[in-house]
Amino acid sequence: MEVQAITRYARMSPKKMREVARTIQGRKAPEAVDLLGIIPRKSARLIAKTLKSAIANAENNANLSADSLVVKTAVIENGPVLKRFKAAAKGSAAPRRKKMSHIRIVLADGNN
């Protein structure tokens, strides 16, 4: 059985988040939570929050044990982009693109 959790509009660029998301794919859920706890990055905190939500969904909605869960996929999708401008030299403006991400974590029962 598969269970998922989604965090939408996370204020971090997808490229930065994908670096961390790749490290947890295929790992057991409790091991992935521990690993994300020691990675000193904002993206690790956001992904850990989503992973804990997916584990809670599995325990409460599907009656699965957290110890038997495996991270099947951890996908970071592109969200909307906030387009802003910052003052630059000689009265001009430099564009800033503030990117957002959508985090999707799918857990599968490891017994299958």
C-alpha cells in the first residue's frame, strides 16, 4: 500500500531541495528521518516535516507501522515564481526570481 504527503508552495528553490531529496529515496522511513535531522540545511527541515506527515498519514489512515515503511519516491516539483526587482547601479533595477517548490513524498509498505 502507498501513502503520500504533499507540501505546496515551500519557499525554496527546487534545485536546492532536490539535492537533499535524492539522499532519502529508497531508505526506510525512520532512517530517513534521522538522516534529515543531521543535514544542516533548510531544505532538509522542510522535507523532514513532509516525511513526518507522510508517516503520520500511514499510521492513522492506513494502519501501517512506521518501522515497515520505505520512502518510495521523494519528488520536488516546480512551484510558482515570485518576480521581484532590486535596485541596481545608475538607477536601474535588477530582476530577482524567488522560486517555490512542491514536495511530494510517497511511502510504500516494505513487506511487499
